[in-house]
Amino acid sequence: MTEYKIALVGFGGVNRGLAQLIAERNAEWKASLGFSIKIVGVTDLFLGSIVAKDGLDAKQLVAMPVEKGVFAQLPGGTAEAFNETVIRHSGADMIAEATFTNPVDGEPATTFCRWALESGIHVVTTNKGPVALHGAELKDLARRHGVAFEYEGSVMSGTPVIRLARQALPGVGIQGFEGILNGTSNYVLTRMKDGLSFNDAVAQAQQLGYAEADPTADVEGFDVRLKVVILANELLNARLNVSDVACSGISSISPEDIAQASANDASWKLIGSASREVDGSVRASVEARLLPNSHPLAGISGATNAVSFNTALLGNVTVSGPGAGRIETAFALLSDIIAIHTTHGKQ
Amino acid sequence: MTEYKIALVGFGGVNRGLAQLIAERNAEWKASLGFSIKIVGVTDLFLGSIVAKDGLDAKQLVAMPVEKGVFAQLPGGTAEAFNETVIRHSGADMIAEATFTNPVDGEPATTFCRWALESGIHVVTTNKGPVALHGAELKDLARRHGVAFEYEGSVMSGTPVIRLARQALPGVGIQGFEGILNGTSNYVLTRMKDGLSFNDAVAQAQQLGYAEADPTADVEGFDVRLKVVILANELLNARLNVSDVACSGISSISPEDIAQASANDASWKLIGSASREVDGSVRASVEARLLPNSHPLAGISGATNAVSFNTALLGNVTVSGPGAGRIETAFALLSDIIAIHTTHGKQ
């Protein structure tokens, strides 16, 4: 029986969700997945850090209050985040990197990923920053050190879009994709269709916890742009940077635009897309588009996300599911670990 | 470089489509997939059979007219379908079984699959009959002989529903599924929403080539029932037989029912579904259901198929795409061959 030793880097909602899954399901995974997981280290800039080579009690970790330096209360724990020690020296086989997304330079998450990979430690992450901004470098680093760099959760949380394309669609000829990749903006557009103004819809999204206090990244398309870079580079073998992707959002769409679309059996959607051009280059954008209601993405409502692949042999294939959520995103990390077990696992 | 030797069993639209893909893409596959495919035998009850251990010209095969016994015109060919010879003695590594679906006993396709598997030859098939009626026996036979029995195309043609569940969703806790699994009946319901009567909508589906001269299997749910058995046994580890699945169709739905549904922001759909009950048993059915338009399957229109998985960790995840088509179904066979290459390939 394989037991993976994991270090959790960042202990917000997502890695707390992973710890909860480990607490509840480790015994079942031994039978159903062929492995179990032991948490040997946790580090978080706010909570502190702890290393325990014999393993930490996942249930106890989940129950830790969100208080500055609280890990100092654990035997062997400290209020300081000794990130490098936890990543390099906890004896972990893999780290689950789930710190905040920094859209400017991907730090400090990218450094955390580098530390792990160059130490021969697998990385699973839900963080868009390192993948969108430094994906090629990190994939190459992983390859050179014979370990995995997996990031299913960086797009559409646990809904398997990257793994679907990689494992179920090789040979199909993916020529491009269109996606609804941000739940907040899609929720806002859905509520505007119900008659709300843009500002009222944003306020409601904030009340429901979908939107941040500053909703700019969601409604102006910046969040989607990172995901488009990740998907284009993954699915179309592109080498796009964020600055290659033209980006506009939904804040200029008026209630009148929405009503007129409905009258014409169409819907406004914030679409992140990329396609391979005749000359072989890849063109990508983020923009509000008016879709006929017969389009596979027109009916995706509320906070749901979806990607429609445009393929040579199957035409359009579309996958939809949650695009956010604590447990949903933690499942992405689990699915990355399962993929590592399949390809690198000690049999 | 691996070269797979394949025998095509049945040479209707689907295997002709596979031959076309081989003719057009073999060179590209060497680079992109790591293998190429050589056709070493073909057999078809109407066209005859041929064995050629050095390989047949795929392009020439595709161009053969659909005439009784036409394979006799090929050097070494015969007007008779020597099925067992082609399957067992053509030197094939695998057969692509794409004969007609027999919903009563799965024959002769099931016998063809048995011959191959017990000879240590992989089977890829798009045929619902053997999988729905004898799936457990054939999977066991494949396991005992160390070969693969793959059948992605038996449900939703090449749209990857089985492979999505197997490879991208382990650990997610699939509790059930609902699917629109028959394009003809969904097309009929979509046209009825546009105002056509049931009979006129069926006639239009027949004109477009979606529906058979006898549309019973499509509109009464019998086709969907076979697919529900396949998916329930695959996704929920059920051991259902066709007779375990209650089945009704759409022929009793009136234009008034459709209009009333539209007025209530809902849609009638023919839904094949299965779910795990509290006692661990699996309950499955095929029936017309009134779905609110917010349901992930309500917006699936025309001949498109879709399956929505109900999962413990992600809620609903839905995949939609083509459910029929010559090349689309041939792609399913290719995706099965890719899966065999990944798991059984000579590296």
C-alpha cells in the first residue's frame, strides 16, 4: 500500500478542504484508490507552520481556528511560516500549493513550486499565478527532476477540463475552445437577465460570497485571462503570455443590452477563448459575446463554469460544472494526486 | 515505433470512418500518438472478407462500393464473410467490432468479441449489444486473457463519457447520472417545441437521416435503455440487466404538454438515469421527464447528447457532444486504441 506524505502550503479554504477529505476518506481511499495520504507539514503566512514526520491529525488541523500564529499551539508548531523548511525538509513526497493568486508575478507561490520541484518533490496546485505566468518553466523544471507538476484546479476548480482534454481527447484535433470561466461574472449576467442592474447584481454576488469586496478581477475579465493562458498553453500547445490576450469585461453591458438579447433569443456571456489560426499561431481573447441561445454555452447559468472544445473529429464537446468552492477545489488536488499515483506510483 | 495490426469486423459507416481516419492520419499519429495502425483484415456479412498480413490500403478500402460480395474484387478477397478466420487468424493485435446492434441477444457481435478475447486479441467496439447484454462476461474474459475490452463508442459515440468518468473522476463519488442518450428522440422533442406534431417531427428526423424507417427503438426508449445499462454497470459498479430498467418513451407526449412546459419555463426530455439508493442497490429508468429550464440537461437541443453526473464532491458535472455520426463514432474506436496503447503498449 502506497502512503503519500504531503505538505500543505497555504491553509485557507482549499487546503483545509483537502485536510477534511483526508480526515473523512483516507480509509476508503486505501481500497478505492490504492493509496492513503499523510500530512507531514503545513505552512501558512497567517497561521504559522509545523512539521511532523510521523504525520499530523487531519481532523485536528481542520478544526484549528483562523487566528494569527495559531499553529504555535500545536506540539512542535510555530507562529512563523517556515515555508522553505516545510517544503524542502518535511520529508514530503508532494506539496499541495494553495496560497493566494498573485496575478502580477505569481509570487510567492512560484518560488514555493520551484523549491519543491528542484528538491524532487511533486507539486499539485490550484493557483493560477504560477501556471499562467511561469508554467513552461515549472513544467520543464518538473521534467528535469522526474516529478509531476499538476494543476487541474487552476481552471474550473475540480471540474476536469485539463484532464478531460489530456486523457480522453488525444487525437481528436482540438482547434480551439470557448469558456465561461468565471462564476461571479456569469452570476451577474444571469441576474441582470432577471432584471437587476449591474451594480445590484454585483452587490448580490458579494452578499452570496461569490464576489470579492473589489470585484474588478472578476467583472473586467482579468481572472478569466489567466485561465485562458493556462488552457491555451495546455490544449493548443501555445506559448502565450498574459499580455498576448486582449481582455475586456462586462461592466459596460447595460440592462437594455440584456433585454434586447433576450428578445432576440440570445444571451450575453463573458467568454474566454483561443483558437489556432491558419498560420499556426494561437489567438486568444476575453470579451463579452452575444451568443444565440442554441450555443452550448448560452444556457450555462449562475455560478456554473463550462468549456466548449472545438474539435476536428467531434465538433463541439462541452463540459460544465462548478468553477469554485472549497471542497470542489480540494477535489482538484485529489485528482492531481490520483494522476501522480497512476503515472509515478510505487506499484 | 509501435504499429498495431487491426481487423475490422463489420464494414458499415463506422469502420469505414475508422479506415478513412487511418488513410488520412496514420503519418500524423506516429508523431502525435506514438503509434500507427495497419489494417490486416476486414469482414462484413454483406461485402465479404479479406486477410492481408502485410496490410491493406485503407484509402482503397474506403472507396469500395457498397455492393454484395464486393471484397471478391480485391486480390485475395472473397465474397464470403469468413468472420472467424479474419478475427482469429489475420494476425491482428486487436479487432474493431462495429456490426449491427442486436438488442435481443447481442449476436453475432458477442461471439465475435469472444473469439477475439479468448485468442488474446484486444477488442474495441461501438456496439451496445455485447456490452449491455454480456459486458460482465466479456470484461472477465478480457482480464483472464490479459487483453483489453474497450467500448467508449457504445454510448454517445466519440463524446468521452466512459473515459471521463474512469480517468478524470475517480474519487469524486459518482452517486448517479441523468442523460439525454438518444439524438433522434431529443431532436423530435426539440422540433415539437417549435410547434410540430409528434408525427411530423419524426418524419423530419427520418428525412434528415436521424431516425430509422421504424423509429420505435429511438422514441420508445429501448435504445436509451441499453446505454443506461452500460453506464450504470460502468459508473456505479451495478450488475443490471436490461429487464431491470423500467422503460417508457416520448410517443405519448402531446403538443399541449410541450406548450404547457414552455409556458412554465420547463422542457420535456427523454432521460435515462440511474442512482445508488440508500441500501446500496442501483435503480435505473428511462422515461420522459419535465425538467426546469435551469436543469443542466434542459438546454441540450437537437441531436446532441449529454450526461450529467451527480457526484459527492463536485455536485453536477455535465458533458455534452455528438451522440452519433460516422467519423464521431470512429473517433471512439481511436480513443479506445489510444487507451490500449497507454495501458498495454509496447513502450
